[in-house]
Amino acid sequence: MAITIRALAQALDAQGWGDLDLPVTGASEPGATGPVGPKGGVIALAMSPKYAETLKPGSMAILAQGMDPQAFGLKAAIFAPRPRLLMAGLTRAFDPGPDIAPGIHPTAIIDPSAQVGEGAAIGPFVVIGADVRIGSGARIGPHVSIGRGSRLGDDALIHAGARIAHGVTAGHRLIVQPGAVIGGDGFSFVTPEESGIEEIRRTLGTREGIKQQHWTRIHSLGGVEIGDDVEIGANATIDRGTIRATRVGNGTKIDNLVMLGHNVVVGDDCLLCSQVGIAGSSKVGNRVVLAGKVGVSDNIEIGDDVIAGGASKIFTRVPAGRVILGNPAVKMETQMEIQKAMRRLPRFAQQVAKLQETVTRLLEKG
Amino acid sequence: MAITIRALAQALDAQGWGDLDLPVTGASEPGATGPVGPKGGVIALAMSPKYAETLKPGSMAILAQGMDPQAFGLKAAIFAPRPRLLMAGLTRAFDPGPDIAPGIHPTAIIDPSAQVGEGAAIGPFVVIGADVRIGSGARIGPHVSIGRGSRLGDDALIHAGARIAHGVTAGHRLIVQPGAVIGGDGFSFVTPEESGIEEIRRTLGTREGIKQQHWTRIHSLGGVEIGDDVEIGANATIDRGTIRATRVGNGTKIDNLVMLGHNVVVGDDCLLCSQVGIAGSSKVGNRVVLAGKVGVSDNIEIGDDVIAGGASKIFTRVPAGRVILGNPAVKMETQMEIQKAMRRLPRFAQQVAKLQETVTRLLEKG
Amino acid sequence: MAITIRALAQALDAQGWGDLDLPVTGASEPGATGPVGPKGGVIALAMSPKYAETLKPGSMAILAQGMDPQAFGLKAAIFAPRPRLLMAGLTRAFDPGPDIAPGIHPTAIIDPSAQVGEGAAIGPFVVIGADVRIGSGARIGPHVSIGRGSRLGDDALIHAGARIAHGVTAGHRLIVQPGAVIGGDGFSFVTPEESGIEEIRRTLGTREGIKQQHWTRIHSLGGVEIGDDVEIGANATIDRGTIRATRVGNGTKIDNLVMLGHNVVVGDDCLLCSQVGIAGSSKVGNRVVLAGKVGVSDNIEIGDDVIAGGASKIFTRVPAGRVILGNPAVKMETQMEIQKAMRRLPRFAQQVAKLQETVTRLLEKG
């Protein structure tokens, strides 16, 4: 695949410079690119001065606004007004994507009652259950299974070995990475009598009546409802709801190995980074960002626009717009003060001991 | 599927009220239910006053003891003596489960030496190895693989894409959610000379002799032994033991993305919530509850009836019956005090600084 | 499989004792072994005095140097100079491994352009894409998929249901446990205007301009490059790079449920234990050990020979050779002091309060 500097600049809504007819076949780090001839080649990504240092004369590059292509001896350049945003368009242009051949592979098993929209590419050994509806333009990799009655919108991209159980509904442009599981049963159990967990919630930590207890499953009748433009990471798991559905809003992106418990509701345009876990029935607002390894307790609410730093553990309600950090999570600035104080703590203890001594001497003297 | 109020109340060991002949076809939140005609319909779950507020006159509901169905204008009701317990029976009654057709799918590959009990439902593309024994009533979803010599008891439910390696033994009523891996190799490696890890365990944190080290695998000859009534969550992993088996006791429930290392022993009736990790050779007693993201170091012992709060990190032995929290985990009440003190720490530092000043002045004056 | 004491001792580079012609058929704990006849049997592992207590007279055992086989009444023994190292050789000798039949299973789908080396054992329902190259001696379990253009060296062992995407390169002797995903797309998104995350990085935690934001994917054009002798655990995930490859060095071992983000570089001979997460573009040196549940922020660097204790959370650069612990991770000895001080904190607060009182009285008196 090749595209001219002119066409690429236009596609990226950016400005071109130099020989606009040079063909671009890919993008890479400056160190991995070199001078190009009339057949063009790979364009270097050099949007920061640090990267630009290794640019070679005679090559093509994407530069930040204000950088001088002549100073680097470039043949052609594209100026990026907002480098990371340009990266989105650029990488999309050159991504060949996974290799799922057009049409339905003969080994795929699709229930006669299922409906698959136009232009689908369905890979080997895929299993699609009864009454499933899949929109147009779907790409479904090998070994995917989709259970009874699930519905996906248009342009779904379901990678190899992803598991979509029965009763899952998703909007358009759903992306599911390999091995993700959508619609497993909720982790919801009950004991005939009060359990130890219920006891310590009532007593705030004291155990009196320890006894035998067997766990009985509460089944998950609810499904999972997913909005448009959602992405779900490799080996992430989203459990089905108990009575109502577990829900993920439009535009929310979920990273690898994330866990959403039963009945969880996540709003629109959130980022849930890798290894985040949200326990049953908690509610997360819109545009919330949870960094890697953040944990959210069950049955709590996180307001809109909250940002939680890496590995924060959230045990209580968080008001909208707050930036939090730590275990237990508190306001980021408070956490920073606590950490500073903690590091000083050993020295601080010595100081108090000395003070104590002085005061004792003062008392004796007095 | 429909069942009368009378039959449902009886199945739930609860008391019915009103038109006991009305058919119930499902259960939902009060907001998603409405008035029913003689053909019945969906019953509302309104076991707490908060949920009951949205009940519609003419509908059917499950209420807590002492609530007045007439005040809500209901046509029929069932009284729940212990609401969460009733949920178990109710949801079981209406759960259609995954759609695995009866019989053995023609694409399943079952070794001639394997024995599958009566009434099995085995899905497409399942692979069952040599000498496997599976009890009666098994339901095995698509793309599951079961390795040489593994044994499952009666009524196993193995969801899509679960991986059971060779040499795994499980009791009756095993449930494995999609993508779980039982019997992967243990993470056990050794260096020809003392490794950095061995060094810092010996020196308590000091590194003197840093050198090259290559890791050689210790193979896992032990399998995995699982009791009756165990459930294993989506994408959870349980490694095989080195010499003896990794073990999970009767009635223990394991959530999504949990990791049990090689040689781990977990007792009966435990709950291991999502993203819990237990490192190699540690031993967990009976009726232990580890909340989400709890970590347990290798080679330690956790007594019976321990409850560990969310994200606790357990580095040392925990006596039976203790309720713990934090990183490192300590008694929950101690942790609460520590957290309170930590939040006060910055203010506290100011207070000491002021005290220091005062004492200095006193000294100068004296 | 059986091997004489003589041959086993020789294979383990260790010294035999007693009846060197006795055949050994396996290895187990002393409690699970007993007296053997001329046909031999299972050898007991009794390298520490604790384990040796349960040795039965007439049995065979592996002992530590200096232990006396006659005192235990053994028929034969092998002396282990370094017990854990001997375990590696011993368990390798008796590991039957997974059951993948030689040859290519007729249900496997291998693209005509793919090249599979000599002696391959490829299981049922495997899917291998275009232009894939796999070295000699590969063993590939059921339901594995390998995407377009990926290359594996000799003697690869890919367990059931592992997912290797397109553009992944690995050296010799790669081991991938079940369900691992190599080459999923990176979690890299951008908003048209400054996002909340960029804002708080700039303002260090303050949010002023909260607004709508939709996330646009930055595609992952880079692949994954893996060295020789690497092992990847069950359900672990390694994302592909954005422009250059995500990289794992020679001899590095990765445990279950570990996550490596896009562009991450991990050096040689590292151990990454279960549930470790390394965020995008971070760089880990050689011989680094990250214990279970360690988290590493994005875009930071960890020097050679660093060891991080369980559940450490690493937010900033770590110099080579350092041993760290805690959240946030600091030097292990500092962390130990902080923890000691924290446990004393409530008592300490009382002490300061009392001191305050005394000083107030002194002041009044003065």
C-alpha cells in the first residue's frame, strides 16, 4: 500500500512540504528510516526534537509545527498540528489489520436462525448460536463463539478466541481483542444463614459466630449491554447482570485483563486501563479514567470525569471531577502529602523521641 | 417457561399471597415490570422498600416479610424470609443457561479411550484427550479442550473455550467459566548458582554479588485436584503442582482472573474474588474469603475463617478467624486506625513542628 | 518410563548410593512413597530434614549432601548438591508433557504459504495464517491460532488456545501456556483536544476545563519480538507496539495473567511473576525480578538487576541493582522502616498529644 505525501497530508488534515508526489509505504522511528528515491518509502515520525536528531538527510518525516525540514535535509515533510492525534490517522492508514478472509469460512458453524449482515468475514471454527443478529461488515476471527440471542451492530471486529455468551447486546463498531469473555456468570453467592461477610459488614470487622457455610449460586439472568464504539481488551472479562444487564456506555475503551462484575454500569467515553477491577453493582460515570490496576469496591458510585491514578483502591463514593490516588484512594494532592509525610516518618519519630526527652528534662528541672 | 405463583412460592420455600394461579415467566426490577393479565408475566423483585416504590398497581412482586401487598395494589406476591437466599432459588428457576445442544456434536474430537457419561451435551470443536473420564450429565461448550487422563465428576458445566490440561481431577458439579485454564505449568525456575531472589531472602534486601543468571524450568509433575461443587471464573488460572497436586476444596468458588500458583492448597467453602493471586505453595484454610485483588505471598498459611478486605496484600501467616485489611495486611481495626492516623499525618507534622518550637523557646527561657 | 538410580544420578550430575540398578519410575513426596522391590518404583524427594522424617525404610530417596541414607534404612539414594537445581533435571526427566500427537492433525488449517519445520506436532482445530514460519520440532496444542507473517524458532511449545496475532517474531524454545495472547492491539487513544489525563499531568492533579471527549484509536503497526528461551504464562497478554515492536529479551519468564503494554521493552533473564502489569513504553533491564502483582507506570525505566517485592507499585525510574517494595515503591529497607513507623502511628499520636499537654502545662506554669 502506498499513498503520496500530498494525499497523506490531506487525509491527516495537515500541511505537506517538499516533493508532494513521493509515495509513502509506511511509518517508523527515524532510526529505522533513510534517504528515499523516486519510489518513496517509509516516513519517519519525528514530532519531537529528541526524535528529530536521528533523521537522515534525504528522508521523509512528520514534524511538529515550527520545525524546519530544510535544516534536516528532508525531501518531504508533513507538519502535525497535534502529534498524537495525527498518529491516530496515520496508523489507521497503514494498519493492515488481522487476516480474516472475506466471506464465511466453511468450517464456521452458524445456527440457521442467526442473521449475519452483508460483507461479513467470518473465520475458521467460529460458532454462532441461535437467534444471533450481527450487523453488516463484521470481521470475526478464528475460534470465536457467540451465544444464543446476542446482537452486535455494524462493523464489529471480534478477534480470535473471544467469547461472547448468550444475551449480550452491543452497538456499532465493537472491537473485542483475543480471549476476552463477555457475559460470564456473575460471582454472586448466598449462604442459608448470615455469612461471615455479612457479619463483618454489620459488626465492622468483628467475628463472633464462626460456623459452617455453603455457598449457593444466585444465577445471572441479566445479560450485558454495550454501546457504540466500545473496545474490550485481550482476556478482559465482563460478567452478566443478575436481573438487569451489566452496562458499558458509548465510546468507552477497556484494556486487557480488566474485570467488570455483575450489574456494573460504566458510562460513556471512559478509559479503564489494564487489570482494573470493578466489583458487583458499582456505577461509574462518564469520561472516567481508571489507570492500571485500579480496584473499585462493590455497590459504590464514581461520578463523572473522575481520574484515578495507577493502582488506586476505591472503597467509597467519589464525587464528580475528582482526581484521586492511593490505597485507600483520596484526593491526589492529599495522597502526595501523605506520602511525603510517610517518607519522613522514621525521622519524625526520632524527632518526637528527642522532644519527649527534652520535655522530661524540663519537667525534672522545673 | 412459566410457573404459577403457587408453585414458585413452594419451590422457594416461601409464602404466596393473592391470585396464586397467575403464571410467572421471569423476574425483573420493579421498573421493568407492569400490571399483568390472566396470562401472568414477569414478577418484580421488591424486597427492600426502596425498590418497592416503583412497583405498579396490578403487578406481581416478591416482597420482604412484613411489607403489605395491598398497599401496592398487587395482584399476587411472594414473601421472602431471607431475600438473597430466595434470589438463588428464583434465578435458578428462570436461568435458561448456555445453549449446548444435547448429544455430542459431530465436530467434537473425543479420544476412543475417553469415557463420557450418560446424558452429555458436548459442543462443536471440543477436544477430549486419551483416558479422560467425564461423569453423567456433563455440558461442555464449544472449543473446550480436556487433556489426557483428566477426570470430571457428574453434572460438570464447562463453558466455551475453557482449558483443562492433563492430569486434572474434579468432583461433581464443577462449573468452569469461559477461558479459564486449569493445569498450566507452575512458574518455578532455578538458577545454577544462588539467584538474586535467594540472595535477598538471605540478606533481607541487600545485593552484593550481582551476576548473570539463566533460569531453568522445574517441570510440574503434579496435577490439579478439585473437590465437589467448585466454580472457577472466566480467564482464571490454576497451575499444576510440582510433585503433589495443587488442590481446591469442596464448595469453594473462584472468580474471574484469579491465579492459584503451583502447589497451592485452598480449603472448603472459600470465596476467592476477582483478580486474587495466591503464590506457589501457600495454604488457605476453610471458609476463607479473599476480596477482590487480594495477594498472598508464596509458602505462607492462612487459617480457617479468615476474611481479607479488598486489595489486601498478605505477606505472613494469618491465624484462624482473623479479619484483615491493607498492604501489608493487618487486623482490620488496626488498619482503620493506621489509615485515620495517616490522613492526619500532615497536620500532625505541623503540630510537632510547633511543639518543637515551643519547647525550644521554653529551653531558651529556662 | 523407568530409569535406574545409576542413570538418573548421572543425568542429574549427582552421586548415587546403594542399589544403583533399582529402576525409578517417578518422583513424589516421602509420604506418598514406600518400600520398593527389585522392580523399583517412585523415588522420594527428601532434601530437607523436615521432609526426611516421613521417609519409610526400604524406600529410595533423593537426599541433601551430608544426610545419612543408612539412618533412614534406604535401599538407594541420590545426593543433591543443590536441591532446587536437581529438581529441574529430575522433573524434566519424568514430565510426559501435554498430549499432542505427532504430525499435523487433519482438522488443522494451515495456509499454503506457511512453512512448518520438520517434526512438528500440530493439534486439532489449529489455524495458521499466511506467510507464517515455524521452526523444527514445534508442538502446537488444540485451538491455537497464529496470524499472518509470524515467525517462531525451533522447538516451540504452544499450549491449547494460545493466541499469537500477526507480525509476532519469537526465537527458539518458546513456551506459551494456554490462553495467552501475544500481539493484541495496544491501548492507545487520543482525543482531538487535550484530554483530562494530559491536563492533570500538566497541572499535577488539578482539573479546570472538564469537557466532552471521545477517544480515537492509535493503531498498532509494530509487532512483538521475543528472544530465545522465553516462556509466557496462561492468559497473559503482550500487546503489539505502535511503530516499533514490543520486545521481550532472551531467557525471560513471564507468569500467568501478566500484562505487557504496547512498546514495552523487557530485557534478558527477567522473571515477571503473576498479575504483573507494565504500562505502555516502559523499559525493564536485564535480570529484573518483579514479584506478583507488581505494577509499573508507563514511560519509565527500570535498571538491570532490580528486584521488586510483591505488589510493589513503581511510578518512577528505578536505578540498577535496587531492591524495592511498597506503593509507591521505595528501597526495601526504607519501606520496612515506614511500615514499622506506620504500625506505631496510633500509639505515637497519643504520645504527641500527651507531650502537647505537658508542654502546655509547662507554659502555664512558666
